Amino acid sequence: MFATQVLAEFGAAFRLQSLPDDVAHHAKRAVIDWYASVFPGLDAAPVQMLEQALSEDLDHGSARLILGRRATARTAALINGAAAHAAEVDDSFRDAMYHPGAATIAAALAASQDISASGLDFLRAIVAGYEISTRIGVVLGRPHYQYWHNTGTVGAFGAAAAVACLYRLDGAAFAHALATAATFAAGLQQAFRMDSMSKPLHPGRAAEAGILAAMLAKRGLTGSLDVLDGDAGFGKAMSKDADWSCIGATLGQAFHIKSLTFKNHIGCGHTFAAIDGALALQRRHALKPENIARVRVGTYKPALDIACYQDPRTANEARFSLKYVIATALIHGSVRMAAYEPVRLDDPVVRAFMQRIDVTVDPELDALFPRQRAARVEIETSNGKRLHYLQPNRKGDPELPLSDEDISGKFIELAGPVIGEAQAKPLLARLWRVEQAPQIDW
């Protein structure tokens, strides 16, 4: 069978199976983290521009934007998917170099609202989307990530699989939904190598593409079933030596949704090992910022390629500046939403500290990427001591997971300022028992 058929066979059968309790629990963690990510993204300029540009698709339809405004399913998926990625706090699956939640959950939510699906069906669809798309991302590997933004490309498959599951497509139609999604998949790394508003549009378009692909497959539209593994297919065109032969080997046995990374800081996840290492070294030796003469960070190459801004001038650039977030962490003790406010961006103390930070590629740590995201941190003190620390993983990775309480706290922290704690707490409680909902009507 072609890769699309292998994946579709799993997806079509999965909707008929019971959802293991532990898998359902991890899916709820992903949903809560997704909601936590959406709320701070609502104020982002590209999200607001999307609402303005797509006004004809709003105030009618069966789906909703995150604050309740009615919308068509495709438009709700697009706008909510963009919002979920805009603040850079969404989940990731490390081995696929991919943020699966932004597009997959946005599409699943919009489709669930559109057809009044149950909470359990909503969760099951999310799991199907995560399991199928992350495996595609793993096969595409680092060669794909060199040029493509996986959250846009691979995200289209997560969205398509989730919606195909909700629409109860049979194996053949499910495969055609994935095949059509492949022709929609896009999103270039170059789009955010300079200050731009394009990045959050990638998962938004992926969510929209996935819904459309499933809608079309439901109506009988066919795609090229060999679009992933064919001689001129996705793997050949957008990766190198992609091997699809074992694409379904662990489907239904090892659930990737149980091994997600949930962000413990605000910003580009490639900076987090360095942040964690710098803070650990600072705490261990009770260092004040003024006692730090130099900071040297060695990490994997994509961290330098993507978190590349040496002199960030906007909040967007600051989120992708290794030096800025390290300086912010060592001076303020954390990297939260406040780190990207104008008063912080222009802080002369932070700016001066950035000049004392050096970042380089560590070949040993680079060889571990993408499976491990590590950083070596050296702090040279003002009295000449050199202190070293290896941060092998990031807080929030499967090896150092956020607890349920941590994820709930993240939700209240990020949702509270937007909707108020009086609304945030009941919503959080509702999400923790979403599988009991007879239908998704919020």
C-alpha cells in the first residue's frame, strides 16, 4: 500500500476504537495547552488582519472563533489556528520538529462545532491527527526542516486526519483527504528569517487546508494516493532520502501524543535549553546579573539559524533572539509575555547584557538534534571564575514534563488577562472533562 493508505487505514479504524484513558488524558493536556496558546495570540496583528480580511465569512456559520464570534468552519480553523501559534507558546513534537496542536486542534474544534460532535469524538480526532501527522514529520526529517516550516506543511496532514476522523470517512476517502492535503501543504522557513507577520499564518492555512481536503474527500474528490512516496512526490520534492516503508509500524501502539513538549517559557522553543541552563547555573551559584561578566552558549545549529536576531527591534524578532531571551531570563528570572513589551525591548540594561553573550554551534549537541534539544552554558563571573552547565533537555520536554498543575497554571496565566479569571477557571474545568461533553458547542 501507499503511505497515504497505510495512514488512512489506521485513521478510519481508530474512530471505531475505544480511546485509552492515558491517551485521552494526554489529549486533554494538549487541548488545554492549545487554548492557553490561543488567548495571547488574539491581539497579534496578523490575527486581527485575518478577521478584517475574512469579515464576509464571519457572524454566520456553525463554528466559532475562540471568543465566540460565529464563523464558517474553514475560517474558524484558519483564524484560530493562526492565533494558536502567534504568541509562540504552543506545543511541539520534538522528533518531527513540529507544533501539532496549532493546526490539528483548530481544525478539529471547527469541524466538531460544525457537526456538533461529542467531546469524546473531538478528543479521538485530535489523537488521530497527532499520530498521523507526527509520523509524516519524522519521515521527512531534518532535510525538510532545513527549508520548510513543518507546522505549516505537516500541519495540513494533522488537520486533514482529524477532520476525516470526525467526518467518519472510510479508508479510501480518508486516504484521498491526506493526498489532497499534501498538495495544499506549504510554509517556508525563509518567511520568518526576517521580521514578518507570515509565520502564524502557516498553521492557520494548514488548519483550513485540512478541513477543505476532508470536505472534498467526503464529497468524492480523489487525490494521488502515491503523493507522499511517489517518484515526484512529497518526500522526493521536500526532503531527502525519505523512507516511508515503516510509516505505520507503531501506529496504535506508541502514541506520540503522550510525548509532547509543552512550553515553559514564552518564545521560540529552540532557545529554551539555553534559558534553562543559564537559570540553573545562576541559581546554583546565587549569581546576580551584575556579577556575570560573560555568558557563552553552545547549542544545536537550528537554534542559531531560527533564533537568529542579534539586535531585535520588535516583539517578533525578540522571540527569535537567543541573546535577548537569555539576557531577559538572567535579569528578570523568567521569560513571560512581559518580556516582549516595549519597555523591556528598549531596556538599556537588557541591551547591555546582550553584548556579554556569545552563542555558537556545539557539534556534539547538533548531532543529537532533533531527538534531543540541549545546550551547554558557561558563565564567567566578574571575579574570573568559569562555571559550566549542560542542560540536556528543556523543562516541558517528555524527560522533564510539565505537570497537570503546571499546564493549568499556564492556562490561567495566559487566558486570565483576556477573558478574566472568573471565566477562565470554569472553562479550564470544562476542558479537563471535555470527554463527557455530549457535543462541542462552545
